[in-house]
Amino acid sequence: MKINVYTLNSFAKSIEGGNPAGVVLNADALSESDMKKIAKIIGFSETAFVMKSDIADFKVRFFTPNEEVDLCGHATIATFYTLSHQGCINRGEYSQETKAGVLNVELKEDSSIMMEQNTPSYDEIISKKEIADSLNITTAEMLEELPVQIVSTGLRDILVPIKNMEILNSIKPDFKKVAEISSKYNIIGYHMFTLESINGSNAHCRNLAPLYGIQEESATGTSNGALACYLFKYGKINFDHSSCIVIEQGYSMKMPSEIIVSLTVHEKEIVKVKVGGKAMNLSEIQVEI
């Protein structure tokens, strides 16, 4: 059986940047086994499969080369850009049924896509030494005033504050230890960040998810949604009602990416989280399963 798969780069800051994703439209006839095979053949960090839904405009399932995940930010951007490019949707708001719930997605006039995420869950604070050891750094190379903490706006990540960009970009992780710790805490991976940036952004990041077969990822929507909420919680972002946070990622991989996070706040509580950006380099390939 031959399957058409669209490939494109989400959150791209430049033509060579962003995070590649696969998108399969009209995937209702595919079994879970078929989806896993396709995701493995494509080999990107995530491939999205779009189906009909009884409770939303679309149902979307997301697969890494190894596992199904509840939600994927960059693959959502890729999905709705592809739907737009194929004439399935116009500018406006849509809903997607995912394993993380029914979430809204907005296709904007400038062709950027903003997707709703869950409001934040601030979970365990983790020993800095445990995380530092797995990254082959010392705790002195982490930001002293911020905790290492699990935060989720749909997927659980350990947020790791690093002192500066030089340290962040020089980190050579022990991926076996990172995977073991990820399994221990039931998280997707590490989202390491510094408050320094290249383009005057709010943060500069690297993301590791070896437990799911991804050593490093160039742009992660869900992780950066969680990061923006974390920065707000700990007083690193100040605003009254709503604001856009800009986060850089992928530069260490020579794949420059820019993720936009919009937070809506009421009485000092985050009541809405949206994450978005642009996609580039749409092409179509065929795979045989």
C-alpha cells in the first residue's frame, strides 16, 4: 500500500530552520500498526495522522519513530499548514481532537498558526545534581534562582535553567542517563534554556528526548508553552493581561527556529496558553507499507 506523506518544517526562522514533521491526511483507514510503520519510515521526531472526528473539526494522532505521544506542537503547526495549503481550511479557528484533549487552532492572516495548549501544571521539583550529572555539567552552571521542575501544558518536560548560552551550547549529555531519568519521572525529556538570546528573545533553548528516540529536537511547541508558563510563574516575564513570548531553539543544530507563546492572564493566573509559528518547505513523498 502506497501512502502520500507531506513533509515540512515548523517554527522555521529561516529556510534551513525549523523542525521537520510528516503529515498524512485522510488517515482513517490506517491501523495503529500502519501509522507506526509510516512514522518509522519517515524518521522525523513526529508524524501526524489526520482523521475525521465526532467532537472536533479534525482528529489528529502523533507518532514518533518509536511511540505514540498525546500531543505534538510542531506537528500540529505542520498539520494545519498542510490542510491550508491543500485548500481544506481557510483563515480562522478550528478544533483538533487529540489524546491531550480537544484543543483550538487558529490559522492567522500571515499564515502563522497558533494552537491552544492546556493551562499549566507545575509538578515535581527535581534535584539539580541528578540532572547536572546526566548532562555532564555542575550545578554551578545552572541558574541558582530558578528550580529544575517538571511543567506541562500537555506533555511533561523537565525544565532545566542554564546560566548562559555558552554553557548551554557546550553541553554534551549522557543520553542513556537522560533516558533513564525521563523514564523514572514519566516525562518526555529535558528542555534546557538560558535567558540569554541571539535575537532579543525571552529565552534560548535546547530539547532532549532520547527516551522517545529523539536525541535533540530543533523546535518543540509543547515544551516552550510550558517554559513560558514557568518563566511567568517565577517572575521572569511581567505583564498584566496578555503578552507574546518569543523563544529561540535549534541554533545548536544549525536549524534556527522561533516559537511564539501567547499567555492570557487573569488575576495573576494563566487562563489560556497558545503556541505558534510558521512552516516552510512543504513537499510530498510516497511511502510503501
